[in-house]
Amino acid sequence: MPGMPRPRIAAGANLLDERYTDGIYFGKKRHESDFDLVLERSLERGVSHLILTAGTLRESRRALELVEAYQAKEDAPSIVL
């Protein structure tokens, strides 16, 4: 529809990386988790959906935990596995 903003979808979002979830770089804790900030920045830039990538069953389970935690947040973008 004319005048309707197009949804922005971040496909292949690698947000399971421990640098986002735990603030760990090269095995050392560098800062607190900035996962919420990454989601906030994506919203500010018009992202409406995130598609998380997972390479293992363990990562897939972790992704599901993150999705369930953020589905309840009213302003959070949709997260899709």
C-alpha cells in the first residue's frame, strides 16, 4: 500500500553470540550483557522482525529461551527461529 512503511526484517541475526548475551570476548568478560540494547537499536532503526540463527541443538534451545523471554515485552520486535 502506498504510504505504508515496509517492514524491516533482520535475517540471520547472530544474537546468541556470548558477546551479546554475556559480554564475553575471546573468553574474557568485557562488559555486561547488551542484548537489550541491541534489540532497542534494532527497533529504533525500524526492524520489525528478527530471525535468530542457531548452529546446534543447544543454541536452538537457547534461542527458544530468548524468544520466550522477549515475546512478553510489548515493544520488542518479533523474534523468529
